[in-house]
Amino acid sequence: MMAYKAVPGWWFGCVLLLSFVIAMTLLYTGHTTLPWWGFVVAMLIGYVFLIFLGAIMAISGVQWLVQPIVQMIGGYIQPGNPVANMYFSLYVRHHLIPT
């Protein structure tokens, strides 16, 4: 691996920005009923969970089940809208899937 150049930091920023634009486009063209701020909240929650739960899994090997917690948060911020709750859970869970 020493023969290859390191990937510059701006590349990761471009990939993040591109994925954000694609996700926002799919939210509104697919009529998902999840508002833009719900998507941003889902991303932030996913990243916070990733930091803490990823560290716990890396240290101990224990994976926590966060899907019920995420669904309750999504139901609280979008009451009476099950489709938006499904997409909210999808975008939070997307960050937490182990590879």
C-alpha cells in the first residue's frame, strides 16, 4: 500500500456532498413525505450513534440494537406519518450497518 498515494481529504468531502445531493433529490422526487430537516436530523443522529456505538463494538464486539430507538425518535418528530418514519429509520440505520 505504500506504493499508492493517499486520498486527499477534499475527495471525502466531495463524496459526502454528492451523496447528500442525491439523497435530497430522491427524497423529493420519490414523494417520501420526509422533509429536508428530518433527513438532516437522521444523518446527525446516525453519525452520533456511529461514533459511540462503533467504539463500543470495536472494543467489545457487542452490537447494540438501535432500530426501536430510532423508530421512536422518528415517530416523535413526524407524528402520524409512517412513511416518513420508515425513511427516517432507513437513513439513520444506513450509517450503523457494519461492513
